Amino acid sequence: MRFLWSVGGALALSFLLDSCSKMLSRPPERVGPPALVMHDSEPRLWLFLKQEEDRVLSVGGGRHNTGTTIIETLYHFDLQAHDTRTTDRIWKTRLLTLKDKDGGHTTEARLLGQDGNVVWLYLNDQAVAVSSKDGSRLADGKSIGERNPALQGLIPKELKFYAFDNALVLTAADSRRYKVRPPDYNAEPYQPADEEQFTRLQYMSTTWNRGLRHQRFSRLAGDLRRRLARPLHREGGS
């Protein structure tokens, strides 16, 4: 038994010595429009970012063998909050990492709106509630379904079925609309005062992709774009 373990350990060590890994991180890209989020009576500029990372692993190789190269692409989805005066980053939190083969490239992400101390966003296949303080997760599609048994199996997974009207609004699979609000996240029937206005709300929540139109915000957004547009980041080791 000890001999077999020694052989296995030697093979594993040989594999590690004959391999080399590198990580290639591309500059993050903003997904959806930025948002001004209030916390403790102070505005913070929030960005939803998507960053692509290639993990390159070279296995084997030698004088007469080029070895094998394995590339795995990951997509990271991060929230960042910035000071509106200095544009300095206050905090950053990673909400999700998906492999390319699991749909990371096509995953949708978007800030929807703020309801008190809760900020609603859409990520991958569900609505997510996070804290306005630090972006920590408070609720998601699973917990909303658990709190609302009548919605089990009816909660939408596509962004187009969500809107924000001073609270999260979802259109269930049975075409009924509900409003979901913290802190209990109970779903209540929702009826818009005007269908045309609701159509515009849906557009603003799920499709509109421009920043706020005033000089100060444009300056902040420009500063942040310059900060994010850094060269390709490379990490590697053998």
C-alpha cells in the first residue's frame, strides 16, 4: 500500500513539475447602465462589471514533445461602488463566476433599482436583492419562491419579465404580475396605473443602456472608464 501511494505521489509531483499555468485577465466591461445608489444619505456610483479570464494550462512537453495546452475561459460578475467626489472605489464584491461552457459569455446582468436599503439586480437567471451598504446578497429567486409558495415554479428566469416600479415587479409564468418588497420579500399582486407607462418602465429596467444625463455624472463615468481600460493583466507561474 505504501509503495502504491509513493508511486501515485511521484506521478502527481511529476505532473505538477511538467505543467505551467497562466491567467490572462481582460479589462472588465460594464454591463447595463450605472446607477447612483443612496447609502446613509450619501450617493454612491455603482457599476455592474463582467470580466473575462482565460486560464491556460500547459501539460507535459520536453525536448521532443510540445505537450498539451488546455484553455478554460471564465466570466466573473462583480459589483463595485465608487465615491462620487473622488471616483475612488469603496468596495467590490464578486457575485458570480461562470465557465464559458456553462453560458458565461451570454449571461445577462443588470442593475434594476433601489428600494430602501435594498438594491435589486438581475443576474444570470434570477432577480437578486443586495444590500446598499456593501452589495452582500439578501435574497434571490430561490428564497423568494420559498417565501411565496404560490409562486413555486412560476418565477421567471428571463430579464424581459422583470421591471422596477419603486419595487421589483415580476411577471410570473401564468402572466400575473407581482410586486416584491423587502424586508419579508412577500409577493403582492401588482396592477400598473397605465399599461403604456408600464411598457416604458420595462424598457428602462431591462433595455435602456445609457448613463444619467448631467455634467457631473458624465465626468464621473469618464474617469471610471479610463480606470477600467487598463492593459491585459497576465499572471503566470510554473
